[in-house]
Amino acid sequence: AMRINAETLKDYLKATSENATDHAVDPPQLMFLVEQMEEIFHQEIFALEYNATAYAGLLAMNAYTLLLSAVRQALSGHVVSVFPVVRSALESACYGFLIGCDEVKGDIWMRRHDSKESLKMSRRTITVDNAVKEMERVNGMMAEYIQALYAAAIDFGAHPNPQSVFHHLEDSGQVGSEHAFSLAGVYGHNSWQVNHKLLACVEYGQAVAFLIAASGKDHSLLTTRLEVFTEWMDAKNRMVVEINGEPMNYTGPMYCSVLEPG
């Protein structure tokens, strides 16, 4: 038998609110990457006309607002919840990319809940796997990146896998007559965990931005302004090398290769 001791909702809300307030006054180390991401979205996507179906546009905005939510969760210190949210952001962008200018696919997505048959059709048609396959025709490297990010989201928190749970478990040793373990829920101001999840938000944001641009027709971010996107990716990769000592390994569980100092 065991006993579980947990803090109250009041304690949780106090801790996360204090973190958010502290981070607003004194931003964490990697917040500048998030601000750069925000600039890209507003200058290179939202400031321009978007040539796609209305459904694709709605899914693009949904993906963006979910990204904002993930950043908010990271800044609150409740980093465990970041990966479920960025996974949803990535899915939304993938769905928008699949629909793009295709009214038929948009109708399949819209009618998902009309009947059992329409639900099956939507589940077969509008999927992340299909988005990855479609992206392979556009950009093979981005297709691999999206697939790696989706798997990482599941590995690190979107599913309650051992890796996502045990990563936040600490052995507290003997406490009286019992052996104690603690499961961290909220991490503190400018902690490694907070910065790690801000980096993740930017990684997913880069995939979301590419998917949104690729879902429209002849989007400038993938044509005349492509160097803006590639420089954004390069800048992020340079920062990963700086904080990690080496590039991130995208061939395995990607965030395993970003090691916590000490």
C-alpha cells in the first residue's frame, strides 16, 4: 500500500500565477525565440492574403491559438501539459494543410459527425499520416520533421507513457519508515524545464508555420521569402547547439537528445 500527498488546487493556481507574473517581468532565457516566432507569424503569414479554403484558414488560426496556449503553459511552469497542447496545434495545422484549397476534403472534415460513414471517411482522409505523405511531395525534410515532432509529443506528454511520467519523478529517499518519490508538476522561474518547453513551442511553431504556408497557394514564405524561414530554422538550431553542446538528434526520440545540465 502507499499514500499519495498532493497539493491543493489553490496551491497550484498560486504557483502557476506567480511563475507567469515573474516571467512577464523577467522573461526566461529562451523567450526571445518565442518572440521571434510571433514576429514570423504576424509579418510573414497574418499580414498577407491567404489563398486557401475558409476551413483551412480556421484550422490555421486554431493551430496558432493552441501554440499560444502551449507558451502560456510553459511560462506557468506546468510544463507537463505543453506537449499535449503542441500536439493538438500540429494536428490542426496538418488538417488545414490537407484541406488547403480542396473543397472536397474540407467538406469531409466539416461533415465528420454527420453519420458513422462520414466519421469513417474523415478518419481515413484527414490524418497526420496523410499530411506527412502529402508533405513529402512538397518538402521531404519538413515531412520528416513533422513526423518526428508528432512522435515526440506523444513520447513526452501527449500520452501518459513511462517516459513522459518518469521524466518528472524524483527519488526523495527514506522519509520516516517509508520510501518517498515526488512527481513534479510545476517548475520554477527561468528553470531549465521552462526553457526546454519554450524551445519545444518554437519547434512546433516552425512546423505549424510551414504547414500553414504550404496549405495556401504560392505562399511567399515558401517562395520569394523562403530565406526568412530557413534563417529562422538556422537560428533555432544554433541556439540548440549553444545550450545542448551538440545538434538535436531528430532520428530518435528527439527531445531525449537535449540533456538537462548536471
